[in-house]
Amino acid sequence: MSEISRTILREQVKEILLRRILRGELKPGDLLVETRIAQELGTSQAPVREALRDLELLRLVESQPFRSARVREVSDDELLQVFPVRAVLEELAAREAAKRDDLDVDALDAEIDAMRRAAEAGDVDAQLAHDIAFHRRLVESSGNQALLAAWIALGIEVPTAFGVFWTYFDRMELVDFHPPIVAALRSGDAARAGREARKHVQRTERVVRRRRSESARRGDDE
């Protein structure tokens, strides 16, 4: 098997398992047995093993020597640690992107259009994918590779999915959170672009904080 084919398989396996975890089809504590997953997906164990390592880096999976991997529980407290860091990174990215003469704003608009089509079709997976792609493009547009590496290391898809797609949110409202960032970028107003990017992340953080508070109140009532 070529290196390229193996990499593609690893990414495909990772996406399948990630989607199952985020949707709750795989629950905390569930075993992730390499041989079973490989047999189900019709692949060898190598890409499955590599996909599980990737998910471990995202803190979605935990493994112990000589034992099968398990889905780990991700608490709201863990998610809340990511948002302030992400807000700083995306604010900086938007400020830097707005200063560039070669900024491709149309690419960001295309992701918003794709998000809107997915929302209208009720395709949550596609909407999430284009949402994450929008923010990655935003960070890439800064032209700062160190900033991009730090953003990738946060594993943005996990807090985004758990923060938004496990909580009631109008799908079109989610789409409409993005155009103000693009409008600020298009105007070349770096300060405004930074504010809009930070505001966007803080909206999701507030949703998670509200959910945690509601969960705590329910626990007190029981």
C-alpha cells in the first residue's frame, strides 16, 4: 500500500469514528477494538491504529498498553479551556488577514454559502465541516504558520461540535454568525475584524457555559 493511500485511509477511518463519537453513537467507555473496526470498514489494522492515535491527540480516545482503546468522556470544563485560547488566536488571525492585499475573501464567502446550503438541507455533518473549514481558512489567511500550527493543535473540531451541535441552535443562525467577520475583512479594518472573530468564538463559549449551568441545576434538583 502506498504512503498516500494509507494516509487517505487513516483520515477516512478517523472521520468515521469522529462522527460517531460526536453524534453519541460511540459513548464514553465504549471499546474501540482495532480488529473489529478494520473488519467492519474493510481495511487493515494499520490505518485504524493511526486514526485512533489521531483521536487520542484530540483527547477523544484513551488507550493503555496491551489494552483496547476506549472513548473518553469530554467534559464541558475541558471544552471551556479551549475557547479563550481560540478567541485570542482567531482574533489575531483576523487582524493579520485584514492587513493583506492578497486576501482571498471569496474563499471565505464560499464556505459560508456551503454552510447555508447544508443548513437548508439539514445536513449537520456538512455544516460542521464547512464551519471548521471557514475558520481554518481564516487562520491560514493570516499568513502566519506558527499561528496556524497553534490553532490546529487545539483540535478545533471537538469543541466546535460538542459546543454547538450537542446544544439547540438554529442552524441558519449559526450560518449568520460568520458574514460579519468577512465584511470586516473585506473593508480592511483590522481592529473590527479581530473584534468580530473574537465575538464569534465567545458566542459558542457562552452556549457551553449556559449548558453547564443548566446541567448543574438539574443535578441539584435531583
